[in-house]
Amino acid sequence: MKRIAFAVLLLLCGIAALLLVGKPFDLRTSSTALASLEPAFQSERDRGIATFGFGDFGALSTDTLKTSAVPWKLAVSALALQQTHGDLNAVGEVDISALFRTFGFHSPGKIANWPSGLSEPDLSKPVGLNTGLASHDFLPTAVTIANTGCAACHASVTYTADGTPDTERIWLGMPNSSINLEAYASALFSAFKTYGDDSGLLLETVQQLFPETTWQERQTLRIAILPLLQKEIVERQKTFGRLLPFSAGLPGATNGLDALKNQLDLIPDGATVEKSAFNSIPDLGERHWRRSFLNSAVYAPPGSDLQSETRPEDLDNKHLQEMASVIAYFTVPSMGVSGEVAEAHIEDAEAVLQWLTTYRPQPFPGQIDRTQLQLGQSVYAAKCSRCHGVYNSSLETPELISFPNWLGDVGTDRRLMELTDESVAEAVNAGLFGRYISAKSTGAYAAPPLTGIWASAPYLHNGSVPTLWHLMRPDQRPHKFVVGGHSLDMKKVGIRGQKDGNGGWMPGNEHIPWSLAAEIDVSTYGLGAQGHESEFKNLTEDQKDALLEYLKLL
Ligand code: HEC
Ligand code: HEC
């Protein structure tokens, strides 16, 4: 008893001391899952895929609790209570994997493209939510922190021959077209609003769901984290009425721009962003051929000639290093870290890039009409390659042999490029990463490599077109369709659906989405499905069909 009293005293003194220093809780940790893999690395690529799948990039800290990290055990407990309507006796039965799957986080049995020589990763928590126990060197404080990693957005379910998603086997590097960070953020906010004030109930739930929780962590949650959390929730409810001052996106599309503006203090205090444009998550195949990054090509290494062709000999270490420095900056909006932390993790991004140079998406699992491939290949070479890149002559797995870095306007929705204005570019350049990035508001969109395009629906930068078949037939593009937890249509290549008689492309009644679905209405701000039309105009139906078969190979 005496020992406990002493420890409590020590803890209270410690917290008081930290508060006095003005840095209440400056704790940081690293991903437990990554640490357990580290001893088995045989190459830089092993490190790369492991870092991509499970690396924290410095984002597990008490600092990021203010941006995108969460105190893991409290978050899970609040969400579980929400599900049982506060019934403590039922929380033990809540299926945590299934709960996170509703937001599009994977809890697979296997990573299908994991290297065979590397030990199997810990898949006991949702992939893309990295966790670690942050503790103090001499004070008895500890808290398990979770934050998003690359794999939250850049890992997909695999697909079977008929386009059915296989949630048990996922593929790192393919786009998670179901990740729904807005649904996740609103569920957290609502659960904390309802149960955050009931410290007793929440901590009991933590004890039930995580019986291994140490005494130190329980006390830290009770004395330090919960009061801070309660204060934050009240404040955010008062100022924005939501967790974040902007929408975090739609299934498969995220709001990197507002997240970045928030980090750069470009959103006025207390203001809520009413109009946002989202970015559909791409496949990462052969992206290292680009000379600039992002849909609107805002980021390029200083001095790089944005629009000059990339040839194989340009893909040297210098190029990869420059690209890695740009990619490290992605953690500022996506994980809520500071520029300093991002800079300290450029090496991690270099390892990721080493792996990405060897990455291939899942081979198209459905049927391919091989008799059409040659025609498709020649149509691609004649009509598409000048913008999307020249692929070699393979009719198995074509690979890029040159990439033009084409940047321009093909008439697609302009909101995103307009919102990515000079104020954003200037703020990036003025910050620490001005050394690595020369940001520019281009007022245009880049033509991306089409590697992995078969599994990247919905299409265009804003995810406004459900299939490649519809993309090629602009007058048939639907006004509405449903994304999130969807199956694929292996013939039209994209999201499975059927015409509903009102210009919509809707899932059949038998369809049960594996995650929360959302209806996309292309008349919504930023979601316009127009543009990229003349590129298909002079193609015959036969040419379009053949081209579609060929695109399945990329
Ligand atoms: C919150 C979701 C999210 C997370 C987390 C995330 N990304 Fe992305 N990523 C995106 C989206 C959306 C795009 C497309 C953005 C665009 O093109 O404007 C993208 C684009 C990319 C690209 C291609 C860029 C291009 O222009 O072709 C690379 C490479 C990439 N991400 C790597 C990473 C790495 C490495 C991590 C982890 C450090 C990461 N991403 C974390 C959502 C995410
Ligand atoms: C004049 C340059 C140009 C030509 C030619 C061109 N495209 Fe594109 N393409 C673009 C641009 C720019 C984008 C990005 C537009 C956006 O997302 O708003 C794009 C986007 C796409 C996308 C969506 C990519 C994604 O990740 O969602 C596909 C698919 C595509 N093009 C296929 C083709 C095919 C097939 C051809 C040949 C018939 C072709 N394009 C010809 C410039 C071009």
C-alpha cells in the first residue's frame, strides 16, 4: 500500500514537474511491430517494405496526439462502448478487427506480397495503425499511442478471379479504395463525446479489453491523458462541432491538402473548411519515374526540370534520394508530424523507395482476352504513351522504359488544382523542407503512370469515374455510384455496379460491402466527372475494348 502511495506521489510530482516546465508529456516511442521485424532484415528492401507496412516515421508521440494519433486503448475502448451502448458486460465480445474494418482498416491473415525470407509481421492490430508504448525514462508514465502509417492508405485487399475482395490477403502498395478516415474521425469524436467524461467506465473497459495494461499506464491515462482528451473534445465541439476543422475525405480518397494547410497554420483559428477537394489514392507502381509528386505536381526537388522525360539512366541514387526527401514530407499531413520529425525520417523514406523500385501490383486475377492484346498495345502506344509513358513490348507484365512527366489540363475537375494555390506552395518553401522541395502551384494535373490501374478505381485524381470502361465513354459516365467495401467488375475494370435507370451505377441488392460505403455524387463540389474525353474520341469500340484488355496487364 505504502509503495503504491509513494508511486502515486512520484507520478503526481512528475506530472507537476512536466507541467511546470511547460512541456506536459513529451513522450515518444516507435512501432512495436517494426521493432520485432528489424532483426530479420537481410537487405535495404526488407527494411523498405517493413517500414512501409509498419514504420511509424516518428509519428508516435504525445505531440501527434494533437493531430492524428490517438491514445490507442482509450480509443478502442470508447469505440467498443459506443458499439455496446455503454454496456460494460458486452465489451468483451466486441470484435475489434471487424470494428476497424468498417472504416476500411485491414485485419488480414496474410500480406500476399510479403518477402518470403522475412519473418511474418504481427497482424494482431489493424494494418496501417501503428502502435507503441511511450514511456518516460524516470517517471512512471506510459501510454500506448497509435497513428496512421503508409499502409492505412497504401494497402489493398487482393481480388479473386471474379473481382471479389479477399479481406484475408492484402497487398502492400496497392490503393486502399475503402479507407474512410472521415468515418473513423467522426466515430472517434462521437464515442469520446459520449463516453469520454465517464473516466471510471472507460478505464474499466480498458482493463477488460487490455488486461495486460500496467498500473503506470492506467494511472497515466487517468491522471494525464483523459483530462487532456476531455478538454480537447469540449473545445473542438465548441469551435468546429467535429474532431477536425475539415472533412478527412471519402472511402479511398483523403484530404491531404487541408491536413497540410492545418499543419502549416493556413486555416484561420477556429474556422472550419467548408469546401474541400479530395485525392483518390493511387497504386504506387513505377511512381519513382516521376520528376514531381502529387496529382497537381506541386512538389519537386529544387532545380528539377518538372516536365522533362525520365529515362532509365535517370533513375540513379541521386534521383531516388531526392524523391525520398519529398516523400518523407508526406508524413507531415498524413501523420501530423512536424517538419523536423519528417526530416529525421528521410532515411526511412529512402528504404521505402528502394523497395518501391521493385514493387509490382497484384497481377490482374481475372480473364484477359489475349487475342486483343496486340491491338490494345498499339492503341496505347499511339494514343496514350505520349502522356502516360512508354512501356516495353512485353505482353505479360509491361514495364515503363520512359516517362514524359506530362503536365497539363485535360478538362478534369479544377477544384483541387485551384485550392492548391501559391499560399500553400510558399508556406512549404518557407519551412524546413524548402531545402528539399521546391513547391509550386502548377494549375494543372500530371498524367500518372498507369501501372496497377486495374485495381485503382475509382478513376481520375478525384475518384469520380467508377470503371475504365466508363472513363473511355464520357457520355456513359454515371452521376452516382458507390465506393467502399466494393467488389470489382473484371470486364469493365473498376467498381462493380449496374445501371439504375437514373444515371447511377449502383451495387446489386445481393452486395454486402466489407466496409462502410459512401455514395459519390459527381455534382458535388470537387467531384466532377468531366474531362479526359478527347483522348478517347477517335477510338472505335473495338479499339477501346482491346485497349481495356491491354490496360489489365499494367
Ligand atoms: C492518409 C492516407 C495516406 C497515407 C497515410 C499515405 N499516403 Fe501516400 N498518397 C495518398 C494519396 C491520397 C496520394 C495521391 C495524392 C496526390 O497524387 O495528390 C498518395 C500518393 C503517394 C505517392 C505517389 C505520389 C505521386 O505523385 O505519384 C507515393 C510515392 C506515396 N503516396 C507514398 C507514401 C508513403 C511512403 C507513405 C508513408 C510514409 C504514405 N504515402 C502515406 C494517401 C496517403
Ligand atoms: C494529353 C495527355 C494525355 C493523353 C494523350 C492521355 N491521357 Fe490519360 N490522363 C492525363 C492526365 C493529365 C490525367 C490526370 C487527370 C486527372 O486525374 O484529373 C490522366 C488520367 C488518366 C487515367 C486515370 C488515372 C487514375 O489514377 O485514376 C487513366 C486511366 C487514363 N488517363 C488513361 C488514358 C488512356 C487509356 C489514354 C489513351 C487513350 C490516355 N489516358 C491518354 C493525360 C493524358
